[in-house]
Amino acid sequence: MVRITASAISLNLIVTPVLLAVIYWNPGLRQIFLPKEATHWAFLVYVLFTVLLSQLTSFIGSIMLGMKKFRLLNRMSVFNAALSATGFTILYLFRNRVDPEQVLPLVLVVALSCILVQSMIWCAIYIRVVGILPIPIWSWPVLRPFLAFVLVGYLSNLINLINYRFDIWVVGNYAGTAQLGLYAVAVGLGQLFFYIPEPFARVVQPYLYGNMDQALLEKFKFIVRLNMTSVAVLSLMLGLVAPWVIPLLFGNTFSGAAIALQCLLPGIVFISGSKLIALLVVQGGYIRFNLYATAIAAVLTIGLDLLLIPRWGIVGAAFASSISYFALLVVPCLVVRYKMKISVGDMLFLRPSDITRIRAMVSDRLPFLTSK
């Protein structure tokens, strides 16, 4: 697998610069993908290195995930967050000494520097922990099943860009820049909850992609219930306090973002469940249905955005996104229920017995919190 992934990275070393060149030299594509202020060659270099280094670190991180090196992954996550926070905090503290025209270049320099440091550390970890020379393999019978599996995931991710970003484009064109700013605040706050399923997904993946027994399935269902319940409770709390929190954080000018956020939060709950249930679909060998789900959601996103945003503005955009995200949850649930013959009714929200289970887990790992 190391050699196969090394082949994929080698191909990306060719494909990524070619795609960037095509975008840069095609006026229509450049207008879509590159802002006017970012057509300088240095910006393209930043994008190129960011993409390639991110793929490299993802490659090494995936190997650590397969080896169940969770402690190492968690430490690197904390380090990466601390490194970025330190770099941008320093830049923020010295913002008054920076020419406004140099703000974007300095932000890119800090971001790229952090990625370079992370990549070097990940490479050192790979050498110490894995130590396999990543020589590419070019045997088509070996690469064919790998590419067939991975390209479906790539295509799903590309279509998901429509689900996550098309509404922003429509809001900007139909509702104007001011409404786009309000909607950006609502989306930014709502998508903070996208990070909650990530650690759950990271833990279950290496166990899930193997033989599925009943004990593992029950543990997986518990994790899905914990994930969806956590996001639902936090979303409900955020929705209730949004009319006061948003003006407090961003000023009264952005108070109009509260209702859009409230309409978007149900969709955030739906998609938090889909991120985990989709893994079970992959385990069952039905990854193509995840692609179908993203395609259905994309059609709903495009149709509802064009229908609702001109009429209801950012509220229509949030409502359309929630419906689209609901489709991302329903399709994998149907696959699990009718293709894999696994019940989904016990995957949604925590049960009373789960509370006792969580208390026991906390007591085992953090006894000082429960001791008298």
C-alpha cells in the first residue's frame, strides 16, 4: 500500500501543476477559481505547494491511522493547531506595523511555513515508525482496483464542493456582498460542528474496514449515537443563543445572520450523522451509493438555491442546505437498512443505557472526576 500510494502521489506531482496551468491560462476558469488579487505567480506557487504537501501529510497520517497510532495522531493534531495559532497570533499582534497590501502575502507565508514544518515532522515520523522506502509501483493489475475505489471518493468530494459552496456563489450574485457577509458568519459558525465527527471517524476507520462482527457493530452504533446527540445538543444550544452571541462576537451589523444559522443547524446535525454512516456503507462494499448521495444532494442544492435564494435570501440558502444535507443522511441510511440489512433506528440518538455507559467510561479513564 505504501508503494501504491507513492504512485498516486507521483501522478499528483504531474497532474496538480498541469491543472493549475490550465486554470491560469484559461480566462474563464481563472475568473472562477482565482480572485483578481491573487493572479501573481507566487500565489500559484503557494497553492501548488499547499496541495502537494497536504497530500503528503495525509498519506503519512493515513498510514499512522491504519497502524492505530491514535496517540501520535492526536499529538500531531494538537501540535499543528498550536503552530498555526502561534504564527497567526504573532501576525495579529504586529498587524498595525504591516502595510494593508502586504496582509494577504504575509498570511500565505505564515500558512505555508506551518505546512512546511508539519511536513518535515511527518516525514521524520514516517522514517522512524514505518521506514518503508516509498518506491512507486506501476503495475496496472495492482493499481486498477485501487484507482477504481479512490476515484469514486475523489468524485464524491468534487461534487460535495457544490453542496458546500454553491449557495455562497448564488448568495453573492443574487443577494449582494452584504448578505454574503452575513451568510458567511452563519456558515462559519455552523460548520464548526463539522469537526465533531472527525475524531469519531478517525478512531472507527481502522477497525471498521475489516471483518464486521456484532460486537464491533454495536460499538459503532454507540459512537454514531454519541456523535449525533452531541451535535444535536450543541446545535440546539447555539440556535437558542445565536441572536445574542453573533452580535457579541461580530457586532450588531451581523445580527441578521442569526436566523440563517438557526435554519442551517438542522442540516449540520444531519451531515454529522452521514459522515459516520457513510463509513459503514464503504465497509459493506457500496461506496458507489455515497457517490449517488452526493449527486442527489448536489441536484437539490442547485435547484433549491436558484429557487429560494432570490426569494428569501440567506434564509433560503440555509433552508436549501439543510434539505441537501438531509439527503446526504437518508441515502446511506437506506443502503445500510435495505442492502446491508442493518437497523438504523438505534443509530440516531443516545438511549438511557448509553448514559450509564458513558459514566463508566469516564470513571475508568478519569477517576478523579467521579471520586467523592
